[in-house]
Amino acid sequence: MTVEVAAITAFGVVVAALLTYVTAAQARMQRDLGAAERTNDALWAYTRSLIDQVYRLGGQPTDPPQYIRKLYPSKEDAP
């Protein structure tokens, strides 16, 4: 009887640890996905402003906003 109880307890501990790991991994992936979506939205907004500025209004494109410079630093931005 005690061997069965010990086996069931050990199995429960392993399943609980596995569920905890899977839940933490899912939370990490959701956080990373949220950051990627925000970056994608920012890039689309900048691209749309470039299209409006150059093709519709004429003229030179404006400098990229700071969040774009952080994503793609140029040689002038390097320390």
C-alpha cells in the first residue's frame, strides 16, 4: 500500500513540475509575442508615414523616430 502511495505522489510531483514549466514557458512566449507585435506596429506606422510623406505629399522623408533608431542603429548613432 505505501509503495503505491509513494508512486502516485512521485507521479503527482513530476506532473506538477511539468505543468509549472509549461505555464512559465507559455507566459514567456506571450510576453515576447507582445513585444514583437508592438515593434511590428511601430514599423508599420513609420512605413506608412514615409509613404504619405514621399509619395503623396512630395518631399524628403523625415528622420526616423527614436524607437526605429533603437531597432536599427546607424553608424552615426554608435557610441
